[in-house]
Amino acid sequence: MAKEIQPKDTTRAAAYELWMKAPNPMVTFFKTLDVTNLMKVSRRKRMKFHMLMDYCIGRAAAGIREFYTLPVGEKLMQYDTLAVNTIVKNKDGEVSSCDILFVDDLDEYNRQYLKYTSRTARTCRDRDLSENSMVIGTSAIINTEIDGAVGMNSGIFNNPFIIWGRYKKKWFRYYLTISFQFHHTQMDGAHAGRFLENLQREVNGLK
């Protein structure tokens, strides 16, 4: 469920005044993750690497309250739940968008992921949960290694967004460089940094 809240009644009041009308309120951080454990879990459980990344992203964000608010238009909205978006190659060879509600249970999240990404690929219809959940966008460019990517500031979609390319192997470990873009009204650099630290911890701790 989403509801409008008054910025002055939140910890984001000053940020709202500073950044809502800024020409470019988006900030991008880059981080290289050690995803060796994710690779092991993916192979052992026969689960998709991308799904596991999305799950870890959801877990890393769930404990940070700033992720549950989002500037939409000129309003500040508050949400009860999070969703993670994934881009799906559909049956026509194009791409469609699929939001997956984040749940803490990995098997249930995996079940949702497989069900809805398959449906989206088959029907070529986007699955949009943004009316009720704060959606974290993701995009994986897996056919090439990238050192970073900066998303666009559309002025319409202010959601946090994560981009990554193909992982890199060095000796016996695997590394993945990601970019994390966020709206400065939603969170500050310290919150974004905590999220990225949480993400590495979730990747390391996944069993």
C-alpha cells in the first residue's frame, strides 16, 4: 500500500526542499562486489544467478527505512513493501519489465521469480507493482563486462536503479561491478553506502 506523506513530518524534509526541483537530483555510486558465494549457491541449489542477486538486493534494502519512501511527481510517497524489478527478454526478442514482490523466504521469492518472469516473457506484458510497492529497478547487461553505467534522469521515474554487466573471474573468485543510482530526496550518500555494504554482506551470507 502507498500513501502520500508530508515531507515536513519526515527526516527527509531538508532533502525534499533541496533536491525536488534540482536539475539533476540523481546520484550514482559504483561498487565491485565479491559474488563468489552467490556463484556457489547458484550452482548448488540450481537457482538463477540473477534471481539470487535480486533477492540479496531486496534483503539489503529491507532494513533501511529510506527505501520505503519515494518522490513521485511532487509528492513524497510511503510504502509498506518493496519489489525488485527485472528486465526479461520476451518471446518476440524484445524486453519487458517484471516486478517481483520481495519476500524474505528465498524459496518463495524464487517461485515468484520463475512464475512471473516466465509469464512476462510469454505474454510480452509488463508486470507493474509500483502502485503498492517501492520498486528497485535492475538491469543486467550480461553479454559484456562493464566498468560502470549511469542511468538517465527522466524526471518521471525516481526509483533507485542498479545496473551490472558480466561478472569477472580472478583466480578462484568472482567479482561483479554494479552501479547504484538513487534520488537524493529519497536518501543520502550514507544510506546508499549502508545499502551497498548490506548487499555485500547478504551475498556473503547467503546459504
